Amino acid sequence: MMGFWDAVVRVIVGIIFVWLGIEKGGVFEIAQIVGYILILTSIISFCPLYKLAGISSRCEECKTA
């Protein structure tokens, strides 16, 4: 599961990557795709890589609530 600040950082970095892909093109188109993925994972509050690695950025108190 994803914590609040993790999601905020993902959205900010995702927006920057998408903007770079649109403005610069070329290699930054790969960054644009990564940006879309970062934004999507923050919206649905789930990261498959976190699940595979057994990582959670949620606080321990939040898990029980």
C-alpha cells in the first residue's frame, strides 16, 4: 500500500516526466510513459513493485484503521 507523501511525490514526478516527454520528445518519451505509470499508481494507491518486494509506505497505525 502507498502512503500519502509517497503518492504526492509520485504525482509531482509523474507530471514533470509527462511534461518533459511532451515538450522535449525523443528519449523523454520513455520518461513520459513512466510519468503516466507513476500518476496511475498514485491514483489507484497501489504499486505492483511494492507488492512484489513486500514494501509498504503506509504508517503502521494507518494499516489497522
